[in-house]
Amino acid sequence: MNSLIITSLEQGLIFAVLAMGVTITYKILDIADLSVEGTFPLGAFVFAKFAMEGFSPIASSLFAFGYGSIAGLVTALLFVKLKIRPLLAGILTMTMLYSFNLRLNGKANIPLFSYDSLFSDISALVLMVAVVIGIKLLMDAFLKTEIGYLLIATGDNEALVRSLGENSNKYKIIGLMLANGLVALSGSLMAQYQGFVDITMGASIIVVALASIIIGETVSKSSSFLSITTRAIIGAVSYKLIGGIAIDLGMSPTDLRAISAIIVIVFISYNNFSSPFIKSIKKQGGKARVKSKKPLEEL
């Protein structure tokens, strides 16, 4: 059980990088970007390519981030310049990346056990805690800059950004590039962690990201002081722990995708029904207090 929890924590922290990336598009820009299902394995394949060429794990991981950013740029240009809807633009990029990933190394599955990784000389848990905290701090600092504020404003009120004389499309491009760069970085970390790259590793990864974001928002709903990045981290770790506990209770690993979908359904349903229920309770309580005053006044 202990090893399962540690493994779930390690994978949860890797997915936290993914969740922080998708948070930019899903929560900040309010864009449904499905290209992440292509950029996640892209990061893994790019890492494998450069690692096999003799580059260090750090350099290979940075190349993965760079290639992921370029993929985000492609999606952004399809959306901004060609006026293709964001959902379709993401699907088109994801489709192109499938072929690109296969052509990059000429194989659908690449073992990496004989190559150095970021986890070669340090505990995976320790390294991922450091990486996640570092990315979180950088993201928090970025979102407090002028560009960060305008990025947030673009998602909240695009007309306001334009009224300030700024091009809102520029911030959509920046957001999509940064988001997909982080997703690709997460893919490269997962490839190093599991020791191989597979063309199918991006399948349904958007569900993992959305589950992490939704769980983080639900668990920390009453904690207004938590930043959006902290919520994503909490959600990703909680998501993997829930999956790990489900496997420990006897469910097959092949059921993980079904578990992911069920987790998303449960938490979305909870969010949809809990708020109206709580409001109705408060409203009924208010009415009860008003009614209880009348007899006292008559006395």
C-alpha cells in the first residue's frame, strides 16, 4: 500500500505539470484545447529523440517544452488567423501531431531504459516536488506581470483588453503556447518516469487534466486564498491517489480510463447540485428565522 501511495504521488506530481498547463486554456482563457492529446506524447517523443542523440536529460526536457510551445502556436494560428473554432483547431493539431510523432523516431514505441533521465540519480518524488514547486512559483510570478494580467483579462473580458489598445489575440497565442509547452514537458517527464514512449500515451489525457482541475476546484472551493496553480496541483495528486486506491481495492488497471471518466462525472455533478442545494438551505433558513420573529413581536 505504501509503495502504491508513493507511486500515485509521483505520477500525480507529473500530471500536476499537465494540469497547470491545461489550467491556462481551460480556466484562464476559457478555451477547450484538445491539442494536448497530441502535445503530451510529443513531449515524450521529442525527449526520446534528443536523448538518443546524446543530449542531457535537462536539455532534452527543455526541447520537449519548446516543441510543445510550437504545437500550441499552430493551434493558436489556426484559431486566431484562420478563424477555425478552438475545439476543431485543437483536434486538427492533435491529428497532425500523431503523424509527426511517428515520423520523429520512426517507431510507435521506444524503450528508454538504457538512457539517462532526470530520475537517474535522485528520488522521483523529491525531484517532482522540486519541479512542481518551481513551475508553480514561475507561473504565479508570470500571472502577476502585465502580460499575465492581460492574459487573465483576455479570458474574462476580451472587449476590455481591446479597449485598452491591446491585441487580445496576442495573449491567446501566448496562453496556448505556454499551456502546450507545459503539457509537452509533462509528457517528457512521464516518458522518463516509466522508461518508454508510446504513441497512445496521450489518449484521454485531456480527461486526466480536466479531472485534476475539477477536483482541485471542488476540494479547495472554500479556500479562496489558494492560487489557481495550487488548486491544479492538489487536484492532480488527489486524482492519482483516488485511482491508486481504486486499484488497491481490486479494480483492474485496464479500468483506469473508466475510473477517470467516473471521477469527472461525480465531481462535476457534485459542483452542479451542491451549490443550488446549499443556497436553498440558506434561503429556507432565512425564511424560518423571519417567520419565527412574528410570534415574538405579537407577545
